[in-house]
Amino acid sequence: YKLEPASIVVFHDEVDLPAAKVRVKVGGGVAGHNGLRSITAHLGNDYKRVRIGIGKPDVKELVPMHVLGDFVKSEWAWVEALCDVIAENAALLIEGKDSTFQNRVHLAMTAKGFDEDEEPPGSD
């Protein structure tokens, strides 16, 4: 498609963020994320990333299973709410309003009962 990396937005899971939290950044490392490693190998590092927190298990050995496994039933409420909120505000990313996007996602998730200061139900 001959797109410039700056025109691409990649949405990905992030174990280093608490579940249901979202952060946007351009560039950075791949932190062991094979999908990002592949994308970076093809595009370089200057693409926008929407990091979607999935939380991290307390036991390091459980991280691969956590990352590659399905969400459990108790997590679906925040997963569905977050997907809806991201979709409703995605145009802000195209407009380059990354901070506004993050803020709106945060406010909407808080309004839906998923508070920034605590893990959503079912995320542990």
C-alpha cells in the first residue's frame, strides 16, 4: 500500500500496563512482543502504537500463557467496553490528537465503572 510508517496505527496488548488501561506512543522497543518485532522489521520504528493493557500475572512463568490465552469470562465486561470506547474515539488518532484520545478513553472507562486506580474485575 506504500504507506509511510507515520500513517500506521498498531493496536496491541501490553502486559506492562494494568488491564483496561490505554497509552499511545510513537516508536519504542518491542519488549519481547513478536507482533511488534515483525511490524518493526518491515516498517521501521516510527509508527503509532496504541498499547492496550492486559495486566501481568504475579508469577513470571505464567506470562506467556496469559499473553497467548483467551480472556476469561469475568474480563469480558471491561474488554468489550474498552473496544467500544476505542472505536468511538479512533478518529482522534488519525487527527493526531493522541492525548485527547487517551483522555477520552480514560474518562469513558471511568464513567462505565472501570476506575483508573484499580484493576477491573476479573483482571487478576
